[in-house]
Amino acid sequence: MQKNGLEDVWTSVTALDDLSNSVIDLIASGDFEKAQEVCRKLRQQYPDQVDGIWRLAMVHEARGERTEAAKLYREAADFMRLHEGFDEESIAEIIESARRMEAS
């Protein structure tokens, strides 16, 4: 029974990674609408993970929507501060992304 539990966790992690990584691919191909849809799906299916917020910030950045991107990067950093498993270096990188967006 424990093996099934571990398999379920692994399947969930793999699905999260696949969905999250697909946003990057969609951004690279210029399909921002689909990327935004996937971000909504990420936020609905994995509300306890930062990926949906972080990837949505990336979509807005790619669209040139710097104010919204900065807001979402800061939201992602706040999320990371409130949840275990994120180191200060990762949080600092997200904050730096927000600052880049605010600089222009």
C-alpha cells in the first residue's frame, strides 16, 4: 500500500512539473493566451505550490506587462516566505525579477 502512496506522490509531482514547464515552452513559442490558461490550471490544481503565480508573472513579463509581472513576482516571493522549502536565495531571485520589472 505504501508503494501506491509513493507512486501517487510521484505522479502528482511529475504532473506539476510537466504543467509548469509547459508554460515556459508556450511563452517561448509566443502562445501567451495558452500559457495564461495553463497558469490558471496550475493555480487551481496546485494552490499549495508557487508555480502558478511564478509562471503567470513570467507570462506577463513576456507580454511586456511589467507592472502586473512585478506584482505577481512579489506575490510569489510572499508565498515562498510563508511556505516551507524555499531558501533565501530563491526568494531573492524572485524579488530581483520584481525589481527589474519596476525599474522601467
